[in-house]
Amino acid sequence: MRQSMEVERKDIAQVYKLEISELEENKAHVEQQVQQLKDELDRVQKQLHHGGGGGGGWSHEQERRMQRERAELEQNFAREIGNLVQRLSAEKDQLEAELKLKMDQEVMVVREEYEQQLAQMKCHHAEGQRHLLHQLHQERQWLQEQRGFWESRLVQSEQEKLRHEKRRNEEQDLLLGQFSSEKTRLEEQVYSLQDAAQSSAFHISQSEASLEECRGRCGQLEDDVRASRGRCLELEAQLEEACSQLEESIAFLESHESLSRRLEAEKSEVEAELQLVKAREGGLVSQVMQLKEELGNIQAASDSLLQDRALVADKCSRLSDAFVQQQAQLQARDHTVGAMRAELEELHHASKSKAAELDSLKTDRTRLIQDLKEQAMAVDKLQLQLDKRRSVKESLQGALQQEWSRTSQLCHGVEEQEEELCRLRQENVSYARLADQLSTQIVEMETEITTLREHLRDVSAQLNDTADLVPQLRTQINANTRETEQLHADKEAEAERLRRALRDAQDQQRATEDKFEEEKKKMRQQLMELETLVLALEEAPPPQRPRRTQLEEVRVENSALQEQLKVLQQEVQILEDEVDKKRSKVDELQREHERGREEEERLHRENSRYREEVLDLSGRNLQLSSDNAELSARLHGDQESLRLLRERLATVSKEQGEEGAEVRRLQAAVTQQEREKQQVQGAWTQERHLLEAELSSCREKLKRVPELEAELSGATLKLQWLNEDKVKVQREADDRNHQVEALQRSILALESENELIRSQLHAATRDKLGHAQEVTELQRKLEDTRNKVEELEGSVRTLLQEKEELCRVMAVQEERVSVTLQEETHRLSVQNQELHHKLSELQVKGQDVQKLTQEQKSLKMQLSELEAARTQAADQAARADATLSLVQAQHTRQMQELQELQGRVYSRGGGSHEQEQLEGRLLEEQRRSQQLEETLKRQSQQITIKQDQYEKTVASLQQRTDGVELKLKAVQTVLQEKVQQLKEQLAKNAKVSTVMQEVYVENSQLMKALQVTEQRQKHAEKKNFLLEEKVGALNRLLRDIVAAALAT
């Protein structure tokens, strides 16, 4: 728009120059015609002067007729000139009124449109603010609900923790009560054994005689007792081994309890950190909402600025249309002026006296020049208004650019906050994983505790309750993970939206670059026009017009060159601003590359951490498999120990049967001591039951080992006492028959009990075999999961290798791009410095041009003064010629009169006195004529002197104008050089723009590759997560199976 206005202005100035040059040419032509008429008039006067007396009357009448025609022509010419001036002034007033009316109407329309737009913007802003406040209120309510939900969940978890602690304390209390009850029972047994020992000692003292008789028979019993003693020693060794194993398991349980406490403390710390992270997430969400509101406001402001820009463009187009209309009116006026000029030329050809016409033409020319000046002033006013509008437009563009810079800064801040959110999200995920790991460790510890507490039947129900509570916690943790995944998906959607906004900004940037390319093309066209103008000026032939027209053309050209220089300076400034913008954009791209590199490094670290975690999980799986193997070995060992116990019980029952047979054979001998034998046999059966109970509950009684040893020592003493008693019993066999029958009944009961125990053992072995099969199946499933984990690890490694290759490629490309960008920025900075230097030189040359224009103006003033002096001299010469012609006419008339009088006197033949008078008058007339001739000569000499001075001044002015023209030519050459340099700069800028476009394309390709790798990585993470869930499910199945086995 601005360029079209400038072109139209140049065209109008060129038209005005052409019209002025035509007027000057017409003036020169009219001056030549006037000079020709003057020469012809002088020639006619000379002919009249030399013609003689016969033609005197005819010349006088011809003179009168010429004067009358001349007066009529002058009157007609003055009347026509007056009509022309009135018509032109009326047209001028009408055009000024119409232009003013149009300007006022357009200003009113623009004002109304701007007020309407301002009202609409205010309404939109108010609506947007209300909408944003409503959204902020909804988000705040949602955050409060989420906060209440998480607080309730925290309270529930604390309650569950307290419930678990309460249950653990109850279990400890139960164990302590059981231990105290067992201790009291053992103490009672010891007291009963002591009483029995006292009673047996009393009976021994009574039956020493009877035992002496039975010593021979009890030798075999002593051998049997020795064998049973060896067996008891073996049982004691086994009991000691079981006690050591139980002590190790107790130490292991204590260490696991301490570890569980530490894990609970760590879990509480992790929960506190999660709460802090959630609070930070809430703050960041509020900040993101605020930034969104600011972005919306900025976008609304940018839209309003774009609308204002469109309105200003519409106004400029309207003004250009008005200017075109004015130009058309001026062209119509020029046509009327041309018609009037033709009429004036016809009047000039028709008239014979052109002096008055020259004066009227001068007045008309001055009036036309004034009119043209006024029109030029009006055009200048319009141009000033356009410049003001243009400055307003540039200020709006600057504000728009500032808003864009602010939006870019806000986008940068939003990206940083998104990075912070991503980092916090990753910390959340790591904390969640830590919580999962802790929960899995807790589950593993619980399973180990359950495996180690297999023989604690009273606590198994409570452990099952805790095992039922653990899946609930697992479901809660899974719900938490799902919620975190949902938040992650929301954040990813928000990031995708921001990426779309970034793509839109990149599209706008490409549009601005296209506009910049168009502006560069326009600048190139302008430069080509300047070059053609300069070449036309150089190739133009030397002017044939007068010097005044040449000086005016030079002045106009200087003003046009100054305007072009200003335009070029403005365009150079715009180019510098655009270069600065591009440099800032390049810096932003570099920062984005650095952020992308940091993100890739972070992802690489996370992948390595995930790989370590997978390795840890595989190690844990191996450890679990080894623990399962150890547990199976323990089960086999327990089965072997049970088998040995069964065999020993069978041998004991056989021995008891043999002893019963021997007792039957000795019934006659021990009938007298039957009561004592029944008492001893009851004590012995009680001791045997106690030993069997101790063997069945050997893994439960860890702290009773010294008491059992004391009991065993007491049992050995009792066995010795029994041997002594048996020696005495041999003497009293007849008295103990009733005791033998009681022993047989008790043996039968023991055998039935042994059969029941054997059936229970068979059922337990079948259950254990089923459990072993289930364990093998679970181990097979674990091996399958391990294989899948290894495959996933291989895929993750391949992805990591691909990612590392991409990172290397991106690093190489970024280094190359950074080096090229640094080189280009350095080169552009050097070129900018050179341009600044050239601009300073152009400013200095502009000052020189201003000085030259001032000198040209002073020369024009001097020329105008000389022109005025010349016109005065011409007027004086014309007056002198007129006076000379009048004097000559009077002289000739007087001479004619005197000749007529002389002829009359001669014809009358009068006296000599009259003749003398006539001769005296003739002499006086001759003297007067001589005096007049002398005065005329002096005046002509003065005129010639003035003409010489005028010619000298004109020559000096010509020299000065030649010098000014040379300087102007030098300035034109310098301008051509600067134009060439600007062309080279534009070519370099085009190369830089192509390089930038290539960089943008490479960056887009790298972004696509990164997106592909991120998708692959997400797919691998999902697979890992599914496998972890499968492993957790298998662990739960193992725990349930072990708990069921313990319950049976």
C-alpha cells in the first residue's frame, strides 16, 4: 500500500514537472515570437521613417488602427483570462470541499467502527473472563474433592495400620500366654514326677527284697533299657537340631520384623512425599490455568490488533481510491488547461502586440504555480496523514510483535512448567514403583513368615486374615496407579494441545517468512526501478531547456532521491529487525534442542534404571525360587523325620509287645507287686505321652529347651530308678498281674492312637504331594515369566540402542547446525556492522545533498533576482524604445510640419524672417534629436553594461550549477554502489533463509523419530507393567497356596 502511494506520488510529481517544462517551453516560444514581432515593428518603423512625406497620413492612420486593435485584443485576452481564473478557482474550491467532506466522512466511519470494535472486544474479554473464572472455580472444586478423597484414603490407611499393629500385639500376647501356660504345665509335671519319685523311693525301700529275686530276670530288661537309652540320646540330638533350627528361624523372624518396621517407616515417608508432590502438582495445575488465561487474553488482544490492522488497511485503500479520484480530477483539469493553452496560442498568433500577453501569461503562470503549490500542499497533507496512519500501523505491528514475543516467552514458561510436571510425574511413578516394591517385599516377607510359622497352628487364622487384607491394599494401590495413569494421560493430552499450538506458531512463522520474501521481492523491484532511473538519468542527453527548468528538475529529483533514501533506510531497519527476530528464533530453537537433548538423557537414565529394576526383579525371582527349593528340602526333611519317628514308634510298640509277653510269663511272680507296678507303669506311660507331645510340638517350644533337657535328665534318672524297681519287681511278679493287664489295655489304646496318627500322616503326605505339584507348576510359570522378561529386556536393549543412535545423530546434527548458525550469526553481525557503517556514510552524504540543495535554493534565489533585474532592464529597454519611437514620431511629425511650413513659405514666397524662424526651429529640433540620441546611447551603454554583468553572473552560476551536477552525479554513483551492496545483502539473506528452512525440515524429521522412539518405549513400559502384574498375581497365588497348606 505504501509503495503504491509513493509510486502515485512520483507519477503526479512527474506530471507536474512535465507541465512546468511545457509552460517554460511555451514561454520561450512566446518570447521568441515577441522578439520577432519587435524586429518586424522596428523594420516597419524604419521603412516608415525612410518612406517620405507622401505616406505620412497612411502611417498615422495605420498606427491608430493598430492601437485600437491592440486594445480590443487586450480587452478580450483579459476577459478570457479572468473567466479562466474564475473557473479554475471555482473548481479548486469545489474539489477542496469534496475532499474535506470525504475525509470527514471517512474519519467518522473509522471512529464509529473503532468504537464498535472496542465495545465488541470489551464484551468478548468480559465473556472470556467469566468463562475462565467459571473453569477456575470448577477446577478448584475438583481439586478440593480430590484432596478430600486422598485425605480419607490416608485416614483409612492409618486406621488399617493401627489395626495391623493391634493384631500383632494380640498375637504377641497370645504367644506369651501360651508360653506361660506351657511353662506352668511343665512345672506341674515336674512336681508330679518329683512326687512319683518320692513314692517310688518309698516303694523301693519296701520292695528291695523282692527286687533281689527278680534281678536275674530283669537282665534282659536292662539290655532293652540300654537300647532305649541310645534311642533317647538320638532323639535328644534330633531335638537339639530342631531347637537350633527354631532358634535360627526366630532370629530370622526378628530380623524380618525389624525390616518390616523399617519398611513401614519408609512407606510412611513415601506417603508424606507423595502428599507433598500432590500439593506441588496442585500448585502447578493452578499455574497452568493462569498461564492458559493469559494466553487466551493475549490471543484476544492479538486478534483485536489484527482486526485493527485490517481496518487500517481498508482505510489506506479508501484513501488511495480518493487519491486516484483526485488524480483523475487533476488530469481532467490538465486537459482543460491544455485546451485553454491552445486557445491562448491561437490568441498569441492572432495578436500582433505580445507584450501585454506576456505579462498576463506571467500572472497566469504564477497563479497556476500557486494553485499547483496549493494542490501539492494538499497532497503533502494527505501524504502526512498517510504517514501518520503508516506510523500508527507500524506501532501496532510493533505492539503485535511484542505480544508475539510475550506469547513465545509464555509458551517457553509453559514448556518449562510442563517439564517440571513431567519430572514430578516421573517422581510420582518412581515413588509408586517404590511403594509397589515395598508392598511386594512386604508380601514376600509375609509369605516367608507364613512359611516359617507353618507349625504355629494358633496364629494361622490371623495370618489368613492379614493375607485377605493384603489383596484389598493391592486393589487400593492399583486404583491409585490407575488414577496416576489417568492424570498422566490428561497431562499428555495437554502436552499434545501445546504441541499443536507450537505447530500453529511455526505455521505463522512460515507465513511471516513468506511475507518477508514478498517484501524482499518488492525491494528488489524497487531497486531495479532505481537502477533504471539512475541509468536513464545517466543516459539522458544534455538538456536543451532553460537552466531554470533544469534546476527545478534537479531539485525534484533530489527530493525524490531523498525520499527513496528514507524509504531504503526504513527498509534496512525493518530488515535488521527481522534479522534480530530470526536470531531470537534461532536461539529459541537452540534452547528447544537443548531441552530435547536433556529430555533424551533423562529418558536414557530412566531406561537404565528400569533395566536395573528388571534385573533386580529377576534376581528376586531367582531368590524366591531358591527359597522355594529350600522350603521343599525342609518339607522333605520333615517328612523323613516323621518317617523315622514312625519307625521308632513301631519299634517301641514291638518292644512293648515283647515286654508284655515276658510280663505274661512272669505274671505268677509279680502278683504280689501289682499295685506298685501299675503306679510305675502309669508314670512311665505319662512320661512316654509327654515325650511324644514334645516330639510333635518340638518346633513350637523354642524357649523350653533347657527345661526339656532337665526333664530328659530326670527321665533318665527315672529310668535308672525303674531298672532298680524292675529288679525288685521280679521278686514280686505274682503281686503285679493286675498291673500287667492294665499295661496291655494301655498298649491297645496306644496302638489305636498310632493308627489314627498314621492315617493323618498319610493324608498330610497326600496334601503335601499336591502342594508340591502346584509349586512345580508355579515354578514353571515363573520360568515362563522370566523368559518373557528376558525377551522384553532384549527389546528394551534394542530400543535403547536405536535411541542412542538417534541421540548421536541428533547431537551431530545439532553440532553442525549450531556451528553453521554461529557462522551465519557472526557473518550477519559483520554485515549488520557494515550496513550501519554504510548507513552512516549515506547519512553523511544525505547531509551533503541537503547542503547542495540549500546551495541550489540560494542559486535559484539569485537567479530569480537576476531574472527580476533582467525583466526590469527589459522593461526599461521597452520604455526606452517606446519613448524613442514617440520622440522619433514627434520629431518626424515636427519635421513634416516644418517642411510643410517651409513648403508653404516657399510657395507663398514670404519673408526671410519666417524662414529664419523655421531654420532656428529646425536647428533646435536637430539639437534635441542629438540630445535624445546621446541619452539613448548612454542608456544603451548602461543596458549593455548590465547585460555584461548579467552574463558574468549567469556564467558563474552556470559554473556553480555544473559543480552541483557533478556532485549529484557522484552521489548517484555512490547510491548505485549502495544499491548493489543491498542486492548482495538480500541474496545472502535469501541463502540464510534457505539454510533455516533446511534446519526446520531436519528438526521436524528428528522430532518424528523421537516420537516413534517414545511410542516404542511406552509400549515396552506397558509390557513390563503387565509382566509385573502377572508376577504379583503369581506371588499372591503362592501365598494363598501356602496359607491353605498351613491351614490343613
